[in-house]
Amino acid sequence: MPEAIPFFALRLIAGIGFMLLVMPRQRVTSEFFRILLLVCLGLGVVAALTSVGGPWGSILIGAVAFVGSVLWLLERRTGGEVCLIIITAAGLFETFRTVLRLAAQGDIPTGELVLSTAASLGTLGSTLAGMLLGHRYLTAPGMPLAPLERLNNAVGLAGLLRLAVSAGMLVLHGFPSLSSVALAWWLLRWVGGIVGPLAVWWLVRRILVYRNTQSATGVLFVGVILTFLGELSGDLLCWSTHTPY
């Protein structure tokens, strides 16, 4: 699939940024946001080095992420949040600009690919942000559970959206005739990218009843691996069938 690496990196950036904006940030330590912006910085560099559609948007993301990481380190929360907004907006713009280009190249319906991408960045961003937030409770156990619960609920909602979009593709286009390799991609898409996030949401929800953030973080780590496998397999399947299953 052309532009697979920058497309994946941009979805991660947009997903992380969106999740950081919708979670309650007031009582979360600044170090968490600094780390997430450094992750966005690295992803922006990867996208800039591998993009064929122009690196300037990714370069902007990397530059703002670096500035934002410094602001969060200095506890300048207002300036750091402005950087979060810029990164999220730029990440969404670059992601969907890439979607339009890929839809034209692969003869894929644009609207269907847009919906699939929205679900994809939701599952990727929520699981990764949730897992990294869970690690912060090891060094800041006094943080309230509300931010982690909010991100976990986002995992569940993103999983439901992913399920709705993929099921809709099956209704519209039917089950494709697949080779053994493509069938493995389809199974990874459903097990990792759809069943995985929903199972993670339910397990973490039950674990947090007992305020066991360490176990919840371990489950979210598994969720990150599953969603990464699911979305990458979905990309391969989409490019081979011209349908974003």
C-alpha cells in the first residue's frame, strides 16, 4: 500500500491529539502530556521523511510538538494546550488530505475511506493514550481515575464505531473472495481491530472498579498491540479489495 507508513503515523498523531483534548486534563500531571507530545514529534518526523504528498504539514506537527513538550515541562499548561489544538488540527488535516489522495489512487470510495479512517484514528489514539496514562499512575498514584475512565470509554466508543463501519462495508459490498493471505488479514482486522478494543474496554472497566490501575495498564498495552495489528491488516485488506473493511 502506498504511503502506508506516513498514513499510519498521521492517524496516530490525530488520534492522540483528539483524545488528549477530550479527556479531563486539569488533574493529570504535565509530564504525561510532555511524553505524548514527544511521541507526536517522533511520529511527525517519520511522516515527514516518508510522505510523498509534501512533508510541510508533518514538519509543522513536529515543530509544534517540540515547543509544546517544552511548555509542558515548564508547567505552562495554557501554552501547552494551544499546542495540542494545533497538533490535532494539523494531524486531522494531513490525515484526511492523505485519505483523498489514497482514495483516488486505489479506486476506493472516498466517503467510505473517510469513515474508516475516523474509526481507525479513534481506536489507535484511545488505546495508546490510555496505556501511557495508565503508566503515569505508577509515579503519580494520587491522580483521580476520571481521566483513565474517560479514555477507556473512548476505547469502547471507537471500537463500536469501528464495528459499525466494518459491518456496513460487509452489508454494502458483501464478503470478498479472499486468498488465504487476505483471509488472515481479514481475521486480524476483526479480531485485533474490532473485537480487541471492545474486549479491552470491558476488561479495563471491570478492573477500574477495584482501582487497580497497574492491571488496567497491562490490558491497555495488549489493546495497543491488537489495534496496531488490526489497523495495519485493515490497510492491506483495503488496498487489495478496494474496500475499507
